[in-house]
Amino acid sequence: MSDYFTVFGLPRKLTVDGEVLQRRFYDLSRQHHPDFHQGADAAGQAEALAQSALINRAYRALRDPLTRVEYLIAVEEGREAREGAIDKPKAPRELLQEMLEVQEAIEEAKAQGLGGEAAERLRGERRRLEERHVAEAEAIVARSGEWDRLVDEGGDRKALLEWFKQRLATRAYFRTVIDDLSDALGEREESHVSHRRH
Amino acid sequence: MSRIVGIDLGTTNSLVAHVEGGIPRVIPDAEGRALLPSIVAWTPNGVVVGEAARRQLARNAARTVYSVKRLMGRGYEDVKDELPRLPFHVTPQAEVVSIRIGDRDITPPEVSAHVLRALKQRAEAHFGESVTQAVITVPAYFNDAQRQATKDAGRIAGLEVLRIVNEPTAAALAYGLQKLAEGIIAVYDLGGGTFDISILRVKDGVFEVLATNGNTHLGGDDFDQAMVDWLLADIKTRHRVDLSTDPEALQEIRLGAEAAKCRLSFDERTVLTIPFERFTYHRDIGRAELEALVEPLVATTLGPCRRALADAALRPDQADQVVLVGGSTRMPLVRRRVEELFGRPAHSRINPDEVVALGAAVQAQILAGGITDMLLLDVTPLSLGIETLGGIVSVLIPRNTTIPTLAKEYFTTSVDGQATVDLHVLQGERELAKDNRSLARFDLAGVDPMPAGMPKIEVTFLIDANGILQAQARELRTGKAASIEVKPTYGLTESQVEQMVEDSFTHAEADVNARLLIETQTEADTVINHVARALRQAGDIAAEDERARIEAALAALRAARVGTDRDEIRERTIALNQATAPLADRMMEAALKAAVTSKRADRLLENS
């Protein structure tokens, strides 16, 4: 299978012109969308369906700078990409102590009931983690250019790839804890599907 | 390719439309009416649909089915709370609820098929040729089972459903065709029974849905119900009767409430009058009272709006346009709340009752190859996942993914020699399988006997452009296609649909006859009423023998009307019309003369 970058005729790099990508997505959709193959035979319709599904998934993976990094890791490692398929996030070691404290706070709040003070504390923790969740994304995207330079220069990209993976795992872990906090507060909205566009 | 029509199969009303000379138009019935009430009644003479069925609501309450869209693709658990309010009997089956009419159990797709068939016939009468292909709209937030049920209804009605289109998206297409949409468009669609919000980016003829959300169980019906409960309490206080268990009275109250609600969209106050057997109920209602009743319901639409915006990664003020769709958006309160949320005026430049059908016609024209510069990219409203160990859902396709889309997943066996693998497929946003909507159970069969963990079965989950799941499986080591037996949790099996298609042919002729009879009877009633009134008001300008002739013809029609001989009724109607023609001419003449001498001509003409 061709990778998602080649679907749009793009090099396997992280800097992508959003306008160009969108235009190519629209152009390809006009060619392959099932709406325009209604008169085709069964095989032709199945082909349009498969092509269109590929284009849609490729666009979804590449349109956002962060999902682009996730997808890149998958192809670099030769895995078939599936959204959200990154291994269940384990707590990064340097965060263990801190996260244990958050979990304790949750347990405590549960045991003593969510009084005003306990709830406020959990909300404060959540706010702090949400900021770090955003900061992780920014830090990851900020090094996209560095990756592209390494590609151009033929440099060793292993270390950066590993760094990307770790930061993504950290970010995913923040998300899990944020959700745990929301659950404990009884303020969880439908959110188990991660919103990669944020 | 033959003509493809666009159909809006609504909770309260349905419409059929097509594109003619590049312009989408609603196809009216013989009387010029665009809306067909989505009501089906089983009468002693057969099945009737639309206006004729609406008249059966109060007098034939147990056999007159309305708002069946709310039951489409639903199981007993989903709807049990509202069943006590329905005047017809719903059979409590877990998988597919059905409605008991006499000794038959009729499923919601079969009821909807009657509505679709009426629209099909309307289109056929309009074109003078048969119509066999259609695009049908559904609420964007409809799940797989509800979409499939709609497709089944089309098939039972003898229509090949080429595409299921989401209602708010269809509305955007109608606006887009008229170049009324560009940029970020929020479509707020509150109909009779369902609510959708869709956020689209419209650019260069591409209609890209960014996110959608909604509630398939919220609409004008619920507003009516809130009013009914309130009126029942008021009647109890003022007249000391409890009408909550009287199905016919309930229907009268519901119809009265609905009409009053509509009037209050334009007037500040209205008077509701319902004549019952022992007393007549009068109630003066102000708009503020209605708004207090429905405010909590309207408020529940705002959460989905915020979630859709969040999924589209947009703030409310980034919408360039807010479009209102669906009859319930005529309520000033709804408009106010939407405008507050988005911080800009909302509009409904195209008739909110018709815009969805017009958009369906546009999509039909795209499929027919008649429009090539517009492209619709829609999304799946709900996440699709499979149940894993411990009852946790693993998401394969997240909500708001552009469709068509596919996901592959790999499975293996846990016991040596295991020949089948079971999968549980779900839709929804919750973490635990039990909290989501069960879609189907897949039995992957024909796995070659191998030690546990050896087989590698690849299952491809594909959501097509209709938002409906298709699945394929193959064992990668042998390359053999594994067979999938799909057991839909809610919905009809293939063979059940086949049977219903067959049955519909058997009943079709009887149904047509019943409809024609009722139409003829209705026409006779109209003529009888007109003539009786004319004789009362203008009998003095009729000569005595003329008057006797008219009265004889009137008596003859009245006698025929009681029976079921359609030809007889029709002949007597024509005879009565002929007998009164000279009198009608003279009345018109008198009215015109009066117009010269009196300012009251308008009233005379109106009464003649």
C-alpha cells in the first residue's frame, strides 16, 4: 500500500502546506468519490469506494500537524496506521511520582465525597494538566522542521523519532489522567474518542 | 439513467422533489399540497396515508400511526418510556418494535413504506412514468440501524435507494446550488422528532462536513407533549376530569396543542378551543407560557451544538452563516437561543419545511450525472468500535470521520482448532460496550483448524457513503475469505425484508383502491358541504323546481356517500355539481353586482 503522503503526491515530510493539501484532497475526491461513479459496474463502484476511503483516511491523518507526526511514526516503523492505535500509554518514568499524587487526590476525593474544596483541588489539577497537554503538542509540532531537515540532509532520524514517540506517549498519558479527573468530578463529556484536531 | 427523486421522509411531514431545468422543486399532490403528513391509517377499507389518515387520528386512534420515524431502527428498551403516550399498540420485542394493527404486527419500515409509496405515486402522476430510484434523507445523527431501516422502507415501497443523505447536509446542498452558501456554515435542524447540528465548510463547490451532532429523539413532538401534559393538568383542575387515559381525547388535545403552538410562532396570544362530549374546553395561551414549557427542551439542543463546534475545532463566532431548517425553528424562542449561541443572526431564506427535500433532489441530480461541479463529503456521526476483553470498546473509526472510510483490524483464536470467531460491533462514544449502541454480532466462520493464536483474520470495516457499515473478512495465512454472518442487533434480516417486499405487492392493489375511495368520499363531503351552505344562504335566488332538483341530487349523493361504491359516489358528485352549476353562476353574478354597490362584496364572495 502506498503511504498517505504519496496519495497526495507529497514527500514524507512533516511540513505540509494546508492549502495545497486541501486542494489536492478536493481534486482527488472529485475523481474518485462514489457519487461520480454511480453508473459504473459493480467492480468500478467497489474501486471508487476503496479509493475514496483511502483518500479520506489519508487526509484525516495528514491535515493536522500532530496526527501527521503520529502517522509518520507508524509508517517509519512499518506498522499499518490506525488512529489512536499507539500502545496504551504507560506513565513516563519521570512523571510517575507526580501522577501517583494525582491518583491519590482522586481516591481521597472519592472517599471523602466531593466537597467544595476537594472538587476545587481536582479542577485545579485538571487545568494544570490540560495546559501541559497543549504544551506537549506544541513542543512536538515545533520540531517538525528539524525532521524535514534531517530528511533533506540524509541525517540520522532515529533519535528524533524516539523523542516524538515519547512526547506523544506523555501527552496521551496526560489525556488519560485528565479524563480520570473529569470522571471523578462527574464532568466527563463524551470524550473517549480523542480529538486530534485540537 | 432513469429519473431519480429526492425524498424527505420526515417525522411529521414528508415531501418528494426533483430537479427540473437546474432548479430543485417540490412535487405537489393533485390539490397542490407539498407536504404529505407522515401518517398511515388502517381503515376497514384498507390503508390510507397523509391528510386522509390525519382525519383518522382522533376517531381511529388505535389504528392510525404517526411519528413512526421515532421507532425506526429501535428496540423496545429505546422507546418503552414513550409507549404509554402512543394511542396505538406497540409490541414489546427487543430487536425490532412493531405496531399491532388488528391481528397483524407491522414494523416501522413497513409503515414508512406506505408513506414512501404515496410519494412515489405522486411523482409518477407528475411525470407520467414510473419512478423506481430515490435519494432519501435521514437525520445526520441516525445510527446504522436507523439508516438501514430507512433503506429497507424504500425497498419495501419498491424504490431502489441510491443514497441515504443527512438532512442538514441536504439543506446545505439546496442553499449551495443557489449560491447562498460559502464559508463555514452551521445548519441547525430541529424537526418534528429529531435534532441535528452540522458544521460544514463550503468552498469551490465542495461541501465538506466538519462535524455533526444531535439527538434523534427531540423535536416538535416533544414540545407538543409538554403542552399536552400541561393542558391535561389544566383540564383536570378546571373541569375535574382526567382525560389522560382517553386515547381519542388525547389526540384531540394533541392536535389542538400542535395548532396552538404553530399560531404562537406568529401571534403573542391564542385561544385554544376543544369541544369534548360533555364540555368545551377554552384556554387563552400566551407565547411566554409556551416558551416556559419548552425552554428546557430547547436548551438541550445547545450542548450538541457546542460539541459539534469543538469537534470541528471552531468557536461559535467562526460560523459565517447559521441556517435554520425544520418546522420547529419557526418558534421565536428557538431562533433566539441559536442566535445567542452563535452570536449572529440566523436565517431560513429557503422554506424550512422544504429545504431538505430540495437538497435531496440536488443530490439525486448529482448521482444522475446532471450536476458535476458539486461534491458532498459527509461524515459518520458516531464512533464505530468493537468490544474487547472486559467489555471495553476499542474504537476503529472515530466519529466525524469523512465517509466513505475503512478500518482494518486483526483477530485470532484463543483455543486450539477454534473454527469461528465472534465479534461484537458497536456505535457510540462511551467507554464500556454496554453503554453503547450494539450494532451487530459477527460470526467469522470457516477458520481452518490451527493452534490457538495462529490464525490471523483480517476484518475490514467499511462505512459507505450512506453511513452504513459493510464488513469483509479473510484469513491471512491461507488467504481464504472467511464468511461473516451478520446478526443485526436491531433491524430486519435480509429474508424478512424480502418477505415484506413480496407482501407489499399483494396488498398494493387493495391499498390503492382504499386510497381512491377515501379521496372520492372526501371530495363528496366537500361538495355536500358547499351545496348545503349555498342553499341556506342563497336559496332564495333559486327557482322552486331548481331547488327541488338540487335537493334530490344532494340526497342521492348523501345516500351514496354512506356506502363504499366509489363509482356511484363519483357519479352522484358529478350529478350534484351539474345540478347546482346554474345556481352557482347566478350567485357569482349577484356577488359581482353587489361588489359594485356594496363594500361588503368580499364577504359575499367568500361565503358563496
